[in-house]
Amino acid sequence: MNITVINSRKYDFTDEKTNKKINGIKISYIFNDDFAPVVVDANEKGYQVAEGTLTLDKEPNLQQVPGVYEAAFITRVNAKGQAVQKLLDIRYVSTVPELYVKK
């Protein structure tokens, strides 16, 4: 599945309660790769922004932001018994302007 990464930010801190070092990359993205207009219904238009995290070893895969990436997800079950998708990996496809074509 292709996504458009619109922001990435590394984090690195120590949890004060557990003294555990926590680090990774926070990713903001949309489930789209061509920015075609979207009308969900009479009340909603456009794209919702999703967020996920990646491990620091995936940083070389973030070649350009914003950019289009092929994304790998895994489906997990949260504490409420709901299925949620967790971002696992990304592979660079192209910059956003290369895909934007007005039809």
C-alpha cells in the first residue's frame, strides 16, 4: 500500500518511571499517493492524517519528506479488542510532485 509521508521526527528520551531509553521516528502520513480530491460524504472532504512510529534503523529509508512510500503494516489487536494497523517499514517510491497530475 502506498502512503504519502508528510512529516517525520526522531525522538530519543529516557522514561522517568522505568529509566528505559526510548527512541524512534514518528511519522505523519496519509493513505494516498496522488492527492486526487476526495469527497467522503456531504460532511467530509479530503484526507485524515495518520501517525505511526518506526525504529531508528529505518531512517535511511526516509529519503525525501514529503514523499510517496510503499508501506508495510501489521494488524494487531489493542486493549479494547479492536484491530489496528501498525506501520512496520517503508520503501521510497517518489517525490510528491512526480505523481501530482491534474486530470
